[in-house]
Amino acid sequence: RCCNMQLFYLLLLLGSCLAKRQDRGHFDNRIVGGETAEVGFAPYQVSLQYELAAHNCGGAILNAQWIITAAHCVAHFPPERVIVIVGTNQYEQPGAVHHTAQIFVHGSYDKPDMHNDIALLKLQQNITFNALTQPIDLPVAPLQEPAEIVLTGWGAREPNGESIKQLQKLSMRFVNLADCMDIFNHTKSLGVGHICTYSKEGAGGCHGDSGGPLVSNGRLVGLVNWGYPCAKGLPDVQANVYYFLDWIRRTMSGNSKCGN
């Protein structure tokens, strides 16, 4: 515990560039330091594309009709623009292609800034499950240290690189919110609706596709939200799926009116 705190405060000094809020455009959303995932490793993983063969964001399958992702991936697009690719480790070679019927963005997305960055997509047709296409379970309890987390996505292996064709995976460690708030100088862009993670390999910020799934013990615990590419080695900030369970269940049961 003592060593961890020393590491955190060292990272805080290295991250002095975070004292002022930066625009989302300055954030990165790519896996750095990951490795190629074996076929079938993350059958819940999806690629969100605004045109076929052009990967934009990640997401996860919740059931045959619903996909979960980050709100900033879909908030400004009509449903007909968002294509969902499932059942593949290569986003240019879909196992199946699905079209979006409705987009449900959290009603308090970006209120305050960078908060409630979560959305659900309802598909036009049900997904057919097979060995390469499966749903992921939702969490049943909050994350606790020292939780091990796996992030998957099609991000680049280095900052400013192109998206890689093969699905990548990266092992990460949970950082409790109090320590994360200290590291980020108590930025208003971080709160109880977030979890923080860092890579054991020290790969730093820039991890993972936006909206991409973070899984611990077979359950979806986070969705990639934001990170600072200027501060390699600092934690990344993810939507806390457990925090949003009530909203997810209400939306999927048809009790929410916040759809596009």
C-alpha cells in the first residue's frame, strides 16, 4: 500500500500538465502497450462504424438486442449512421453486421463536463450468438482493490498511430477514486460515476478505444471515457458500469424516454 501511494504521488508530480482542464479533443483513445488477443478472447466486443470497414469506437454486447458504449461515440449521430460489427477480431472482416434502431444517451451526459458518458444502442434485428459472439454480464458489486481488469479494443500500439486491424488486449489495475482524484488534482471531470485504471506495464494514458469494454472476473465493469496523452503513465478514466446499473436496466426495460 505504501509503495502504491509513493507511485501515485510520483505520477501526480509528472502530471502537472493536468492542472488546467483540457478539451476532449486533446484526449486520446488508443490502446498503448497491448498485445494481440486470441480469436474468441472477447466475444462481447463490438466495433462501432459510421461507414463499413472504418472503426470509430468500441462497445459491448449486453444481450441479443442491446449494445453499450460511451455517449460521446454516438451522441451526435442519428441511429441509421451507426453500424455495429460483431463476432470478429478483425473489424474489417465482420462476423455479422447490425444496424441501430435507437440510441439512448444518458440524460445527464456532459452535465457536468465529462460525466455520465454512457449510451445504449437498440438494434434493428437480434444478434445470433455463437462461439465468437456472446453477451457480457453486468457487475453485481463495486470494484475493489486489487481488482484485475482486461481492456480490449482496436486502438494503435503507440500514440498517434493508426488503428490496428487485430483486436488488442491489455491487463490493467483498479485505482480507487480517492487516489485517482489526488492524482488528477481534483479535476471536476472526475467523479463517482467513473473508475480509474492503470496498466501494470506502465503504458499510461491513451488506453483503449472510446466506449470499449473493461472486464473483471467475467463482468463488464467499465467503458473507456477519457485519458491524457500528455501524461503517459497516469491512470485512465472509465465510466463506472456498476454506478449506472439502474439507468441501464430502466432503459432496456423501456422506461426511459432519452432516446434518439
